[in-house]
Amino acid sequence: MAPKKQTKMYDYSGLEVGMALKAESEGKLYAAKVLVVSTSKSRASAPVKISYEGYEGYDEWLGGDRLRSKAMQLIDPDTKESLVKEAPHMTYFPIAGRAELIRLIAAAGGVKITEANDMAEGETKLMYLSPSGVPLLKHGELRMSQSSAIENYIAGLSPNFRRLTPQDRAIDQMYGGIKEELLSNCAKAIFTTRKTEPEKAKEDVVALFDKWFTIFEDKVPVEGFILGKKFPTAADLALLNITTGYMPFGAAKKHAGYDFAKFPKVLALCERAAKAKGVAEYLESSPSTDANPFDM
């Protein structure tokens, strides 16, 4: 049977192979998973091949009118822009910290986000599944916490990253995870160890940076970007975050007297990422990248 003609247009770039969603059949919604997301023009009206959970052999090519997933968005057929008018809204402190990579991904990816230091009246962190911490993100009905999850969500919304493969996204997420390890250890060194054992804090930071930057220097390309694209993605931006975000990376670097100059390939990559469209504009006007409210 030929697929039903759609009256709406959808952005399928957020869907990935293996992703769970709901699919409509004969007026009912069933659990399903994504098998293929096609970019072929011949499949434009039904580009997503799904498998119904519990109904082996009933795979089907469907369009957005029969799919339900927060990873899929309505788009304007004239402008090709999302019809989700409300921008993602983040709650975080006015420092780099755990929000800076989110900001960089949004800037490079072409996603406008809004930001505030405090939640809206009547909201609690538990609404975002957070017992105490930030960043928090609100987008439409979605409420979420955890910096890595928010980074991946914003990257998934980004029109500039819509053609990234699952393998590309996995590498981006890997670098994001490494950034989190470095961030946690830098924060521990400057906020905890430094207070009682300042020399040990210096040693810890030197060992941490030596370990990871030696690996980065070996792996990053001499030209271009980590995924081989013409533009930086989250992997490159994670390194940019580490080398330019003052809290806690810059503070730890300053305390230890560490010099990134011995890793020229990494710094050259970060310079290229910093000059990219969207990123350069963000860095030029960012009040958070260099912020040092703790006077460290």
C-alpha cells in the first residue's frame, strides 16, 4: 500500500537507529524502534523504517504523521525551520562550569537557547529529575537535568549537525565524557584539595592534564576537525571548552602553573573551532567563559 500523503513536514534528523518511539497502526499506537532513517528523495514521504515491538516481520516505512517521538519535530514547509517556537531554556550560574559546552554546541549547531540563573517561580529541581544540581533545561513540555544529557539533546536539535551519523555522535559524546572527567577533577583540586594541600592540588592538576592532553595531541588532526567535517562538532568544542573555560579548567591551570603550549596540535584545533561560524560570535560576547566569581 502506498504511504498516505502527509499534510505536514517533519525534521527527522534527531532520530537514530535503535531509538524507541511510538508508531500508529489502524488508529492505535504501538511501541516500536527505528531501523533506518533514509535521506533519499524517493523516501521523502515515509523516510523512517520501523519495527513494531513484539510483532516480528511487520517492519514498515512511515512518515511523521504516524510516528510519535520528541526527537522528531514539525518544520515550516516554507522556511524549513522548526515550528517549536519556544527556545530551549537553561538554568545555570553565570560561569563556564558544566554549562559551557552546552552553550558552545548551541552556538556551533545553530540553536538559540535562553538562560537564567534561577528557575521560574513555582518550579523545583525535582521537576527536572535533579536532587540539587544544575544545569537544568526546559523545552516545551520537556524538563531534564545532567549536563551530558543536555549537551546531547542540544546537539540532536542542531540543524548544523543533522547529518551526523550514530558513529559521529558517539565520538562527540565520548569527548564530552572526557570533558566531564577533567572538569570533576579540576573542581576537586581547586575547591577541595587546594584548601588543605595546595602542593598536592598542583601535582594532581599536572598529572591530570599531562595524561589527557598527551592523548589529545596524538589523536587530533593537523588540519580540519576531529570528525573530518568542515565545521567543529561537540568533540572539538569539548577541547575548546577545556582550554578556554576559566571555571574550573582555567583556575586549575593557573594554580598549577600549567602551560598548554606544549600541545600545539590541540591548541591549533581549538583556534580553528573558536573561529567557526557561531562559535566566534558566542565567544566574543560571552560573559561566562572567562568569569571568575571566586577570585581564583
